[in-house]
Amino acid sequence: MNNIEQTLSIVKPDAVERNLEGKIKEMFLNNGFKIVQEKKIQIEKHEAEKFYKVHEIKPFYNDLCAYLSSGPIVVMILEKENAIVANRELMGSTNPKDAAEGTIRKKFGISIDKNSVHGSDSVENAKIEIDFFFKS
């Protein structure tokens, strides 16, 4: 029995600014992901605050929200067997310096903040995050 899951992926402002969406999407497709839906949007800071509410008490919360709303982003619903774990492995460590060779963050990340991509960390959060961007 296979375990097809959906996860949310965000190509963050630093990567969009450097025109890396195509290369990042290609990495997803080459790793067996299906892009179910995608759109390029720009969100307001108050929307970023709602999206990152789980991090509200953390010291980096404000910078994170300001950054996510600083430029256009590409949001995608990715689908694959065990998509959440597979996407997190493909993204690599939050800090690009610590990320494994061949991962998205190792290739394209600039810093721990500007690490090019976001991916859901659990089945529950994937549903919440997908609904945040794609529920009409």
C-alpha cells in the first residue's frame, strides 16, 4: 500500500529574485514529485504572521514574517509517496552550510534565513499550510 501525501512548498523571495523557480521545480520533478497546483503571489506581512503563527514566540519570528512578505513567492502543492519526508530530505538542512550536497538549500540557499525554500514538516501542518494558500 503506498502512502501518497501532499505537502506545501514555497520558493522564497531570495530564490524568486534570482529566477531559480524553474531550477527548483525541475529538482522536484526529477525526484518524482508531481506539482499539483502552483501560483506566484506576494503576501502582506500580516498574512505571513498568520502563516508562521506556530513560530510566534521564537526570536526570529518578526524577521521571518518580514522576509516572506518582502517579495514574490511561488507556492506549490507537491504530491508523492511520503512527500513530507521526501521534500524535507530534498530541501536539506535549514542552514545551507549544514545541508547535504545535492539538496536545494545547499545549491541555492544564501543563509539560514534566505534558504530559498519552505516545506511542511508534518501531515497536519501540510494540510493547514495548503489550505492557507489554496483554499478558495
